[in-house]
Amino acid sequence: MMSEQLTDLLIAMEESTEERINGIMKQAHQDAEEIKRTAEEKAETIKKSYLDSAEKSFESERNKLIYNAKSEIKMDVIKAKDEVIQSAFVEAKQSLDDLRDRESYRGRFKSMLQEAMHELGGEKAQLHIDRRDENLCKQILDELNENSEVVVDLTSAGGLNVSTRDEKVVVSNTIESRLDRAKEFLGRQIFATLYGD
């Protein structure tokens, strides 16, 4: 009897152990599945983070390249326009060699003289001229009934400088000074066109 009880006890223990083992195995399997699922989620999150980071880095690099390319193109355009302007002014200066021989020069010189005198606001003036314009200047002063001192101390393609007698105020109205002002004005216009005000 005891042996039967012992056998029954052993069988019951074996069944209980087997159930416990099956329960532990089932729980271990569930835990393993949960760990695997969590690990896959973390791996997916890490992968997505790396992809987002790589995409942001790529986008940043792409934008940088586009910006640099646009800047380079703008600089090329600026250089090209500057070369055109420089070339135009070189041609303009070359075309001034025979300015004094043209019929229109007398009228231009007179206008330039009157503009410069007007800038002084009626003060007594000294006219600084090129020797080649001395006779023309005196004729125009006579026509205008203007009694200003003429000083032959300028070398110019045409035009004159007008100053107060103490030379505190000087109005430069030579062909060269007009070209320089036009060049500066055009440069500002090009800059404004390219970059806004």
C-alpha cells in the first residue's frame, strides 16, 4: 500500500512537474515573443531615426549645393554685366577722341558750363578748362555776359570744372566725370536688380 501511495504520489508529482514545465515553457515562449516583438519595434524605430537623419542630412547638403550653385551663377552674371559695362565705357572713352571736332560740342560745352555755374548758386566762379577749349569758353562767356575767371589747368576730353574763387566748392563737369557718375549709377542699378534695394 505504501508503495502504491508512493507510486501515486510520484505520478502526481510527475504530472504536476510536467504541467509546471509546460506552463514555464509556455510563459518563456510568450516572453520570448514579447522580447522579439519589442526588439523589432526598437530596431524599426532606430532604422527610421537613421533614415530620417540621413534624409535630413541629404536635404541639407542638397540645399547647400543649390545655394552655392545659385550664388555662383549670380556672380557669373555680375561679372558678365560688369565686363559689358566696362567694355561700353572703354568704347565710349575711345569715341570721345574727336568730340571737340563735332558740331554738337559747342552746345554741349555751353550746357555743361551753365549746369556747373548753376550749382554754385550765383557765386563768382573760376572756370578750370583744357587749353583746347580756351577760345570756345571765352566766346560762350561773352554770349552769356558772364565775367568769370578762366584758368587753363585741366586736361580733359571735354567739359570743365567750376569752383568758387577760394576753391572750397568745386563742381566737376568734365566728360570723364560724367562717365564716372554714369558708371557708378549703372553699377548701383545692376546691384539693385540682382539683389533688390
